[in-house]
Amino acid sequence: MQNELLVGNQDTREELPEILMRIVSELHDVAYLIERVEPHLLELGGSKVLENPDSLKVLQGIDLAVQKARGLAEFVDTITATIPSDWMIDMTTALSLVKLADMQKALGAGLRHGHSQPLVKAAGDFDFF
């Protein structure tokens, strides 16, 4: 890949490694949010949840989703270290496709390790959409 291929509007271009690190941060957030679901399912279903094979498959699926999100984050983090910082891209179109405003902001310019999901929201908080 050559730097010339990564052109765009000069004003909206950003360093590719910075963008990828914001994606890493979002993937870690996704893993954390998924991981928080499992104890609540166990609490709601009680010990009988563990007796149902279908419920066990769902719980295993939750664990797998967490592992995959973290694995993708580590993969992107590792390859990002090999990308020259002078590789610049224009994220305007890609950002316009992100539907969650908080995630769009976290992935946008200026937030190295921002989080789109406030991880400390009080119980009962919710967003209308």
C-alpha cells in the first residue's frame, strides 16, 4: 500500500494508526458490554439456566463473542504498530455510515481512546432512538 492511495480531502485526513487505535478502544468496549450481560442472565434465570442445554449454548456464545471482540482488538492493535504514521486517510464517508452518534464521535478526530458507550451510566438510564 502506498501513501498516494490513501489520499482524500487534505482537511479531513487523519493518521491511519490513530484511527485504528480508536477502533481497538471500541472493540474493547464491545467486549466489556457483552461480558456484563452474562451474570444478569444467570441472576434472572437462576441455577436452572445451567441445566438447560440451549441456555448453556447462549452463555457459551456470549463468552465466544467477548473472546472474538478482544481477539480482534488485539489483532488490530498489533498490526497498527507496523503501519507508518504518515499513512493518512479520509474517514468522512466511513463515519457517515456509523449510526450511533456516540460511536461516531469516539471514532472521529481527536479522541485517541474515547469510548462511545458510557461505561458508568446509572441504572435506569437509557437513550431514545
